[in-house]
Amino acid sequence: MPASIIVGAQWGDEGKGKATDLLADRTDMVVRYQGGNNAGHTIVVGDEVLKLHLIPSGILYSHVVPVIAAGVVIDPKVLLEELDGLEEKGLDPFARVRISGDAHLIMPYHRELDLLIERRLGKQNLGTTRRGIGPAYADKASRVGLRVQDLFDEGIFRKKLEAVLDHTNLVLTRVYGRPAMDLEAIATEYLGYAERLSPMVTDTTALLHEALERDANVILEGAQGTMLDLDHGTYPFVTSSNPVAGGALTGAGLGPNRIDRVIGITKAYVTRVGTGPFPTELFDEVGERITDIGGEYGTTTGRRRRVGWFDAVVARYAQRVNGFTDLFLTKLDVLDAFDELKVAVAYHADGERHHHLPPHQSLLHHAEPEYVTVEGWGAPTSDITRYGDLPRPARDYIDLLEQQCGAPITWVSVGPGRAQTLERR
């Protein structure tokens, strides 16, 4: 059975965790393929809110094998804290989670460098989560990174750590005036994680292929979103990995013939965290109301998200980059209170109309959205259980988004709970 990919279609925070959790009841394996604990997936089950950063969202189902693949960067301290927290809630994560030995480790100096680089950039900072993600991926690309498997050979671990600290400590002391990091302290801490992690570490690529060969149902779960992709997002205001569908293949170790479904997750409006261009951003009372109603604060950082009207230009771009077979529309209920809504269908920049994303970042930074204004529905939707029972203006709004996006909207979320999801097709 081919695998499915779940991808954020905006700047992250679209509700991928809820979508993955909802589909996981028919799934055997959920694979996280990129990013690190800069991600935050929120799942609501009954009265309980579960916030995950590294563990795939399918952990709540006892039949699901959650996999952290080679494309992920792992802070072992954070990972073990998350596993312990899940165990305290009565789950069995240590028995089920599987971790790639090829995944790279986030080291203490990565976190320190992330903080120092952002400070040095000042007003030009990228708005990172300061969790060490970028420096960890930089070391990976520079071929000086340490991997999970290195924890199980003390000699190799120390040799690699010594080599990278020779350079990193020069940067810390001479560029930033910070103290050098102690090799022994780091080695003692990280080698101490090996015993607890060892039972979960395996060749996840082989595990994944074996599952597909026995017709298991597999979901590849991304973090962040298309517009934060290192190659295809609003560079340099992006993450340090590839959240797009193609990144799922490299991060998990699959060929494209193993995929038959790419599900894009998109809010009924748009948000982003941190700096960078955001053409439909709202700075008025409407934006404040959406923020308050939608609880738009980052799961990982707690930072207030920037809010804007739905951007069909971004949605069309995400469709072209990922090849969505379905869209999962979230947070429709947040718009219940508005008499009218706007959808950006094009941009205007330097005297030209852009139906698709402009080819140069300077155009995007000062692009003016061309809006279509539509009627709101002014009625609560969170208790509705059948798509056909939505108010007519709500269904018209969804039809408009589908037409503009170029991909079918299959599910519509009207609240954070599992049951608050309407199947449209």
C-alpha cells in the first residue's frame, strides 16, 4: 500500500497534528521526516490538550508505530522529556517509538550559536525558535555533525566531538566572546542518554519499506510549512529543512513511486511566526479578533502569531510545489463571528498583476493583495457534524477557496477536537 504525505500549505501552524491524529485511526505507522523540536503539534482529545514537538502525532493510537526518521534533528534531552511526559499520561512511547540511527543530534553548542547568531543579526534576525535547529543542520551539511548512532560508540563520539569543538570553540570565544564549551561535560551528558535511547534506535528506512511491502498504511508527517521550506519558502525567513512533499522522500528514505496521496493542511485564514514577508497581514481590529478567537500563539515558543486573510496566491504556489491530492481546511469556526471575509486572489507589485507568487523576493515584500470580498455566515459552526449543515455562506467560502487553490478540499475542521471535523467528500 502506498504512503500518504501530510504537508503544511502555509507558514506552519496549520493544524497538521490534528489532521494526522484524525487519520491515524486507519494508519499503522506515522513517520516524522524533517525538522526538530522547533515544531509544535497540538492534539485535543476530550478535555485533554497534548502538545508534541518531536514525537509523531499518531502516538495516541496504541496500534500506530511512531517513527522519527533520518531527516529529523534530535535534542535527546527534549526527546526523553517528551517520552517521559507521554508515559506519565498512561501511554507506552518507549515500547512503540522508533528512531533512526542516522538522525543528527542537536548539541549544546548548536543552541548557543542559534541564540548568538540571532542577537548578532539584530533587526535583521530571522525569528528562529533558538532551539539549535539551524546550526545542527549546518553541521550536517558541513559533514561535521554527530548522529544518534554515534552515541553507541564512545570512541567515535569523542573523536567527532573533539573535531567539531576545535572549530566551534574558536567561533564562540573569538567571534562572540563566550566561554569555550567543555568536551568532557558534553560527552558525559550525551553518552548518558545512550542506554535509554538504545531500544528505540533502528534502521527506520528498512522498517518503513518492510511496512509498505506488507501493505501497511503509512503517513509521512511534516513540520513547519511550504512557505518555510529552505529551498521553496520565503528565504531567508525559512526553516533549515525541507517541509515540502519532496522533503518527505529524502527525510524518510522513500522513492516517489511509494506515494499516492499528498494532503495539504491550510487554515481558513493565514498565520506566520517570526519575521519575513506576509502580504495579507492584518494590523487592525479584525486581526486582533482572529488572534484572540483562534488562540494564535505558538505551541513551541508561545509567541503571538501574525494573522492575515486567506492568501490564494500562496495556496496555488503550495499546490504547484507539493502536488496536493487533497486539502484539509482548519479553523473555519474562527471566522464564525465576521460579517464579511476577504480572500487574496492576486498581488500587485511594480505596476504588474501577479496571479502566481512573484519570482523575486523584493516584489513579494511590497506586494499589495487584490481581494475578493465575500459574505460571512455570522453563526456558530463548532457543533455541526455534517458538512451539508454548514450555513450556505460558509459552504460558498469553502467552494471559493477550493476553486482558487486548485485542489479538492476533502475535510473541514470546525474546532480543535477530533469529532469537530466534517468530511466533505
